[in-house]
Amino acid sequence: MSTDFSSAAKTPQDQEFTYYAVGMLAGAVPGIVVGFVVAAFAGHVAMWLSVFGGLGIIVGLVLAAVLFRRRRAAARAADPSGTAHDAADGPAPRA
């Protein structure tokens, strides 16, 4: 099985998972920074990094899901023919 990394090979699922991955990373980094700041005053570094890093990941994942759904809904609304279709919706209807 050959792997195609070109931009043409990106499916809607690939785009969705990219949103999720970026969202989790974008949430984890500030969460870890906050964990270090809290740990500087409260101690127990590993505990605070885990708590705030985990919360950041969850918040980032939820925000990424919301952003992806809004983008997908906007793309569907912008399609005047009403034939916009995502692979996430199942097989495309035959013409």
C-alpha cells in the first residue's frame, strides 16, 4: 500500500483529526505553563502539570471540535447548489 502525503490526498477525516491534534497541543502547552507556575508556589510539580495539562488538552479538543464543525457548516452553507458532501457523512450520492 503506497502512502500519499500530498495535499490532494487529504480527506475530511484527515482535516478533522488535524484540527483535533492542533487543538490538543494548543491546549496542552498553556496548561503545562500554568502547571509550572502553580507548582512553583504549591509544590508537587508532577501533579500540577498533569492536572492543568490534562485540562488544557480537554479544553483544546472541545474547542477544536467546535471550530471544525463551524467551518464545515459554513462551507455547506456557502455551497449554493446544496451538494456539499463530506466523507464523514457517509458515501457520496451517485449522480
